[in-house]
Amino acid sequence: MKVVQDLSKEEMLELKQNYLDNHLLEVEDRTASYGELADADEIVSDNIIFDTYEGTVFTDDDFFCNQVERNI
């Protein structure tokens, strides 16, 4: 388990993309464009994510970027 300050760069980017998409949906009633998602690291500051998710405990399973394809 980890807190927001412990997230990897990839996990942080994924969280910023999700935050941006949800924020635009609530504020502008639209989803983020592919370009906005690609630029989420520049659009959404680390401090916004730190403030928004302070006190949240994460696991690796919370992030798509941590999922690996498993051969069965």
C-alpha cells in the first residue's frame, strides 16, 4: 500500500488523466480529448493531485499501468 506521494511516474500520470477526464465531465459536460489526456502531466499539477488524494491509500491493483498480461 502507498500514499499519493509514493506513486510512480506512470501511476501519477494515470491518476492525472483520470482526474482531468472527471473534472472536464463535471465542469464542461465533456470528456477529455486524446490530446488533453496525452498532456495531462502538464495540464494537471502534482499539487492538485496531492491535495485531492491526500489520505487515500493506493495499491498496485488500482492502476491499469500496473496490470500485466497473464498467459493462462
